[in-house]
Amino acid sequence: MKTFKPSAITLALLTSGLVFTSYPLLAQDSAQNSDQGKQEEAIERIEVRGFSSSLIQSLNQKRFGDTVSEQLSADDLGGLPDVSMADALTRLPGISAVRTGGQAAEINIRGLSGDFVFSTLNGREQVSTSGSRSIEFDQYPSELINSAAVYKSPKASLIEGGVAGTVELQTASALAKDDKHTFDANVRGMFNDRANEVADAEEFGHRLSFSYQGKFLDDTLGVSLGYARLYQPSVSTQFIGFAYNAEVDVDGLAGDEENYNPNSDVPREDQCLECELISEGFEMQHKGGEETRNGYVAAIEWAPLDNFTLKADAFVSKFDSEAFARGFRVKLGGVNTEIYNPVVVNNSVVGGTFVRSDSSETRIELVNDDNQDFDKVESYGINADWQITDNFAAQFDIALSKANSNFRNGLLWSLVGDDATAASPRFDENIQISYLLNGMDLPDLQFNQADAFNDLDRVMVSKYGIYPYVNSDELDAYRADFQYFIDTDFISSIEFGGRYSDRTYSNDRSVFEYGNDQAFSSSQPPLRLTDDLAEVVNWQGDFAYFPNYLSIDLGKALQAWFPSGIPQPAQTWGAGDPGVINGPDDATVSTAWSVLESGDVFETVSAAYLMANIDTEIGGLPITGNIGVRYVKSKQSSTTLQRATMFVEDPETGQDVEVSDPTAGAQNIVDELGYINNFYRPAILTYEYTDVLPSINLNFQLTDNSQLRVAAARVMGRAPINRFAANASTNVELISATQNRDSGEITLSNQQARISGSSNNSPYLDPFYATQYDISYEHYFDDSDGAIVVAGFYKNIESFIENIAIEPYDFEGNGFVVPDSVTVPVFYEADYPGQAPEPVVDNTGAPVTVTVPTTDGRYETAINNARGGYIRGIELAYTQIYSDLPGMWSGLGVNASYSYTESEIQRTVGNGVYASQLPGLSENVATMTLFWEYEGFETRVSGRYRDAFVSKQVAVNDQTVNFDSELVVDYQASYEINDNISVLFQINNLTDEPTKSYFTSPEQTGTIQFFGTQYFLGMTYSL
């Protein structure tokens, strides 16, 4: 098959994925260059369908683009076979994915995580349900996306934000198709082979999609409609280790200083040099549930004139997930646990026997979690494309992008008691846990309570909690782009334009808790289980040696525990919060975090650009490309509640107490339960900055089939939108004072009360910045369809967001309301352990107090540090369809890529986790697809490999770990029965590749998680 060759830069603009409809530009190009029409008539058009057709289109789009990019394309809606765009994009060089629930979700580009990836749909910025800027690509059905481009080198006309790269998704255009009407339908059944190992998990699912594209009114009106549904079981069996966040000397070796950390903020003399690190614990769980995704796309195009097109389009995707997690969670109990026969590797305890002590919290929680996640993304836009004159064109665009996420994290935890039938049941504190981690294999485990895990007379439900996260993200954008075509020896056209966007992000937290996860509460007593509430679950397969446990019916258990109605979560201070003025006197519970962590973030961006498109020759060497600059003005704001209090002496106790300070702006703030807190004042924090981003892309046409690209640019990427939320808090150290009964000497636990504070986020975060350079050699085969590409890149990253500690921190100087001193009551020294505290009083019977000055202590906050570094790498890509082979072998082909990436940047994560690489970076990433097509039959096998990399995993809390290397293999075969009907068989994760991770070293097991293999069988109908 022949491929056409451009003679003008306008053709490159058309095929490069220019963000707006290119239909009128084609007419302009024809008018400017009559030779172009002759060239197009000479093109040999061969109808090729299937996977090879997609590869040919992708190569042509890459070849004639004006930047370093990768392309995916399909003839029709539904042409891409992958479950989501995340799977599809991982076929491209230098792109890998982080698997969530066994499937690709977040993509990494050139060693950078999803936070550095900018994404658009039909040229419009997309907001996300993730609470960050990284869109969740599994929200986008591949059946509704017509093409995708990954821009690795930017140009001035592209929206800023892609430090790693910009992913542009495109939906179909009916007017751009040759066919008058097309209709496609896909139906596939699905089976997961591990679902039978998880009680109550679904084994079967389905995928189906329908799409229509048509042209009416003499091809001046185009209509595109699409619908895609995915229903799939969510299945996994997992072991997850928890972070090493405690220090204790378990081996007693003299002179042991292995725990010394020269990079720590803590001085050497204050570090526990002889200590070893111990883990918080681990958990074993069955996970199951159902995921349902419904996607819709619609577009209408109207071209009443040859030089004007108006298009309106909409994309909606709803992704609902209902999942359960059952099993048990082991809490080893911290530094006060009795530890016998410890096994120490790399200064970390990876095995031993842990025995509960009087002062430890060692326990085993039987877990029955219920999580619901309801996500929705919407994208709407109206675009006008107007060829004003032969030399002047304009596009105008109005866009709305919305995302809403309602995640409800519900938990039901049970503990083992002595006797559940007793009138006042007691928590069984006789707990011994023996374990030995085996690196990337499952651990050895033994529990002295194992027989009780499935005993209705021992197990009782002790705690219920529900913690909703409700996020909404909305962006309005307005854009105008202009092109002025000129005829010079160097410049072919000038482009300029501007864009304005207004974004609002809201985060709402709420909570309900009942009971206790560490013991049986007397005020909120546990629930005794009966036969109709629980059933025994056995582990199977590789996990069969784990002890059985009770699976509890959540709905029935809650109805039995709360017969008058199941309480609902609320955003509340909690009756026991110190600032609440209308709570009960004996209330102790504070959930102020649910109010303080809720709020809004606002972001406005104004941008303008100027870009010249180059089309020239130097010494007979054709050179095309562009050079330009983009100016960006950003403003980011966050709502916050700031402490507005003062400290006064209580006349009854003589102690300093914190009270509301109206002069500092304190207001009465009412929560959803009616509690009034007067310790805070509302405020909005704002930060503004401007950026100038130059870029250049040059393409040297070495031969008819070979070209060399070079590019350079300064790029930026804003911090995740949720990191702008202001949530600062301060605390004053609690000081104790004791008096010797004989001498009367008073001893203080500290001579000064340290003030500390934290803010995980900040509205003052600067963007990420980088200067990047690209070079790419591309050779396109003359005698067969295919290409070989060799590319190199270098990025100089200037900064990263990290949490730092500043000590001492000037709290008062930075606007915090803090006391100069605190009044501390004095108690007599205890005569024996467990004695009730006895206050010291003077001759009048008044409590004796001492005044202790305060001092500035540690403040933890998020900043953009100045410690960046380089990321550099090479990429190789090889695609070939061996059409010159004889007979049936002419349909044989291969599509392969390899990338090597390295970086000098290393990130250290606290709490016993050391990540030696930049999050998202795998040094080696490779993909290969072998395919064969013959007389309607098509088969292919593909593999995706990535080296070890660093990313987050979810346990009790988010924790950063080192993920092990993985190879995911998929297989697909299809047969075209006739021009309209074909059948398909597909296997995803053919080898049931698990996800495995570790902490500092492989001996410290992080995750071992199996998802199962998915099988699809279906049919496609095209008309």
C-alpha cells in the first residue's frame, strides 16, 4: 500500500490532530496549492480493515504530524478492541499503566506518573473524578473514542499542563467519513476464572456497544451517536503488608547503629540508632463486587457553507462500583508489644511472634468492608470553524467539563471475645501472632485464635463506620484560534489565539462511627452474631492455608444492631469538639476533620499564544515545523476555616483555656447536626502567577521515507487540584506537672510547651516546571507497510511537590493564633501503678497550677521544592506488515516498542518506606503484538512489560511502595463471517499476572494480589 507525502505544512496541520475540525482547512489547502489536488488523485486507496488498518492510520498520522507524538486510530466508533482507553494507550511506546483492580487505570508517560499527564477530549481540558488532574482513563470506553494522540513534545497552540505529555482523545466526525451511513454493534460475554474463589462474587459479565454515523441534506448535516456498556465482576484475592512506622530495639545488639538516617530532620542524638523498624501489620482479604460503566456520545455537525462548520458534541460516562472486602486485618500492636524470635532483614522485622501486652494494642480484626463508588464525567462543547477568506481562518469553542464522585467507604469490624453469650462480653486479650514474610510469595502465618475466627460464640461485631468522600469538579472554558496563511520562503502560516477557563473543585467529607475497633465498648455495645447474619468462608487456591473466617451480611447486621433505623453519616464537628458551644457536657468525640477537610478550590486561567508554522528548504533539505510562545496567567484560591481564638485564665481552675475571639473574626459555624462551633473564621486564600512557555518543533525531511525531528520547550504542570485545599491545623503540646509528696518539688514533663501544626495541602503551591528536549528519527518502509522509530528525550525537572517539616516555625508571624504560655495543673506523684490522679490544692482548696511558656515547634506543609533533576531515555518502535510475503503469510505483522528511562531524582518517603525511584518510573518498558490476518480471520497476541516502579497502594491508609515488574499478556482472535458479521474471542491477563509490591527491599512484602483471567466471546455487526 502506498502512503501519501505532504508538500505543504497545512497537510501536516490537518493530520497532526489539530484540536478543531479540519474540514474547511482542507478546502483552503486545495485553494492554495493546486498540485496538492493532483497528489491526492494519485493516492492508491486500498481498503484494509482490522488491526492492521488501525496501525496504518496511526503511522500516517504520526508521520505527517508536526510534533513528536504517538497515535491510535480506528475507522469507526467501536473499532478499538480494548476495555478502556487506558488499555489502548499502553500499546504506545514509552507509555505504561498502573493497574487498579487488575485493569489499567492511570497511565505513566516517560517515567512520570499521572499527575504530570494532561488530557483533553476533542481539544477540551477534562476534569476528573479522582480529585486530581489525572483523569481516570478507564472511565473512557474505547468503543466511543475514534482516535487518540499522545503529544510528547508540545507546541504553543496546545493547552499547557503536560509535563510528561498531553493525551488528546477524539470522538468521531460523521462529515469526515466517506460512507453516507454506518452502524456498528458489539456484544460480548465475559467470564472471570478466579471469581469462584471469592464467596458471593460474580463470575460473568458483558460488554455491548452501538454506534451510528450518518450524513444528511446533501452531506451538510452529520450525526454521530454511540452507546457503550460494561458490566464486569470485580474480583481479587490479596495480601497487603502495612508500612514500617514504628521503631523498637528487638535484637539488643551493642553498638547497633543501622537505624541511623543521615537524611532525617531529626538530629542524630535524638534518633533511636539501635532500633529496628516494625510494621503496623498486614491484612488478607477476598474482594468482590460489580462494576458498571455506561457511556454515551452524541455529535451534530452542520456545514451550510463550504467555508463554515458548526458542531455540537456531548460525552457522558457513568461508572458505578459496588465492592466488598472480607477477611482479617492483623494489627501487630506497636512498640509495646512483646516480640519473640524476631527475624530482621535490612534493619526491619519481617517475622517473629508478637504477643499482646497490657500496654499494646495487638489484635486481629475480622473485616467486612462495603465500598460504593458512583462516578460521572460529562463533556459538552460547541465549536465553530470558519474559513473567513482564502488566507484567514478562525475557530471558536465553548466547553463545559464536569465530574462528580460519591465514594462511600463503609466498614464493619469484628473482634474475638471470651464468650459472646455472656451478659457483658469481654474482649479476648490472649493474642499471639506468628508470621514470616516470604518476599514476593505469600507469608507463613499462625494465630492462637484461629479456631475462633469462625465461631459465632466468640466473634462479635465491635465497630461500624462510614466515611463518604463527595467530590465535584467543573470547568468552563472559552477559546478562539486564528490562522493566517502567507506565502513566504520560510513561514507558511501564523497562528494565534487565546483561552479562558474557570474551574471549581469541591470536596465534602462526612462521618458516622459506632463502637470500638480495639475492644468491646460498654456505652456502644457489640452485636452478637446469629446463623442468619454470618457464614463461614474458606480460602482457596494459593491462599488455602489461611484460617477460615466469618463473612457477615452487612445489611442484616446493621438492621439487627440499629433496629430503629441505620444512622447516616454527616459533616459534623462532633459534640465533643472544644469549640462546640451547644454539645452535651460529657461529650468526648470530635470529628472536626470532616468539616475542616471540606471546602472549595477555585482556579482561573487566561492564556494567549503566537506560533509560526515553518515550511522551507535549506540546502535542498525540506524543513517543516513550528516555533511559538504561550503566555499563561493563573489564579488559584481555596476556602478555609482559620482558628480565631485566644487563651484566658479560667477563674475556677486557674488554667488557661481556649475561647472564641470575635475580634479575630470568629463566627458561629453550624454543622449538619446543628452543633455550633465558634472557634473559627472563614477565609479565602489566593495566589496568582504568570508563565511564558516557548517551544520549537523542527522536522527535517532527509529522504522520501526518512525524517528527523528535534524539539525543545519549557513546560509546566499545575499541582493536583485537591492539593490546593487549605486545611491547616495547630496543636499545643500537653504538659504534665507532678509534685513529690515529701519534698514538694514539682517536675514538668517539658519546660516549654511546643506548638506544632500541619497542612498536607496549600493554595500557594507553584506548578511543576521542566525544560525538555526531543530528537526522533523515523524511517517508513517503502516496500511494505511499517516504520522504525528511534527517539531520545531529556527533561530537566525543576521541582516536585513534597511534604516537608519546618522546625522551628514562626507560627505567630505566619498568622496563626497561638498562646504565649499555658497553665498546667499539678498532680501528686503516684504511689503505685494505676493509682487515680490526685490534684494538688492550696490552703484555700484551689488547684495548684504552674505557667509554662510555649515555643515554636514543627510545622509540616506541602511545598514545591527546588530539588529536581533530569529524566532521560530512549524509545525504539518497530511496526511492519509483511504484505510482500507470499499468499497467506502476507497478513503477518508485528508492532513492538521498547523504552529505557533513567533519572537522577530519588524520593524518600517517611514511615519506614524508602522509594529509590521517582513515582511512575520504570527503567524498562516494552510492548509487543504479533498478529496475522488472512481471508477474514485475525489473531494476535500482545504483551506489556514494565520494570519495577514506585506508586501508591491503598491499605488502611495510602502508602507508597515499590511495585515489582510485571508482564501482562492478552490474546484475541476474530473471524469475519461476511461483510456485516464477525465473531470475536478474547483473553485478558492470559497468565493471571498478579500485582506485587514491597517496601524498602523485596523481603518487606507490600502487596500480593491476584485478579484472575478474563475471557470474552462476542459478535460484531456492521452496516
